[in-house]
Amino acid sequence: MTQTPEPPPLGAEAGSGAEDLEESGPNRRCIATGESLPVARLIRFVVGPGNVVVPDIDARLPGRGLWLSADRSMIETAASKRMFAKAARKDVSVVADLADTVAGLLKRRCLNQLGLARRAGLVAAGAEKVRAQIATGRTAALFEAADGSPQERRKVVALAPHVPMVDVFTGAELGAALGREAAAVHVGLMPGRLTTMLLEDAARYAGVRRIAES
């Protein structure tokens, strides 16, 4: 039986090579703090056509990577203090809304992954289905609607207190990602590569979104 290959891990750039020798191993150095961190906690940027800084959310674009911690303030600081130019060793242009662009790309990536997880059979949606999934002991992540009832959220989360919980998407966003017309307030995911990637990307999105987006 033909097996579907696993998605490449974050940081396995299609364009990495001799020009990008410093991008090896599991960690990268944040150009703002100098701290070496796992790639799952960072955002990669490259200098694109016209010397414009481009966010590379999938970490696959060719060229030398410029890495930043997945933190909105880091992106804004790097843009305002010309840290991209210093790291790239040349003049570059940075769009005014770079942090918002990154947040939008990460949100779309997360919701797309949630749809893929549903098609892979990893998702339970709705309070009763999520409770049933939790009872099997196979729930690896909980996604609770940011605009859902805090009381109902606590009831579900209390059933799996050690399971990571994400609450940065609205019920309408979760529902649309799952192909539902109605909002999805409670979503549970079983273990899998998609679930792991989704948790990593949701954490990155949480770091760069505007608080008002919640």
C-alpha cells in the first residue's frame, strides 16, 4: 500500500544549501535577541524581490533565513530598528504592517491544518463528541472557541486537565475550518503529526496576533 509522506518538519527549507550553512540543526538564532531557539518557536523571513522582507511561514523559501521569535513585539522591534537590514547585511524594505501580515498567514495556516486534521479522522467537534473522545484517553489537544461560554469551556477542559488547550480562534472560524455552517465551540484532536504541527503553529499565532483578534 502506498503511504502518504509526512509533511516536512518546520525548518526543512527547500532552498537551504551552501548559501544558508548557518541554518542547520534543530535551532536557529533570533536576530533580535540573539537567543538560539527551536524552529517551532520562531518565524523565518527572507529578502525577496526588490529587497523586500517577506515572511516565510512554511520555512521553505530559498535564500538566507532571518529568524525572529514568534512574538509580536519582536517583529515590530526588528522592523523599527532596522534589524532585518543588519542581519541581511544590506538595505531592505519592510512593510508597515509586517506583524499583521505574519498573524494573518499563521491564522490561515492553522485553520487549514485543522481542516486537514478533520479529513484525516483526528477531530471530534461538539461537546458530546469531544467528551466521548476524552473518555477514550486519546485526546492530544483541545480547541475551545474564544467567544464560547467560559463555564462550558471549564467543564470540558476539566475532563482533560493535562491536555494542551488553545483558545485563540472564534467558534465561527473553527466551524468554517471544519466545513460546518454552525460554529464549533469545542474541538478535540487525537495524536498525529498534524496535531503536533497545529499546536506549534497555534502557539506561534498566539504570540503574534493582536489581542483584539481574540
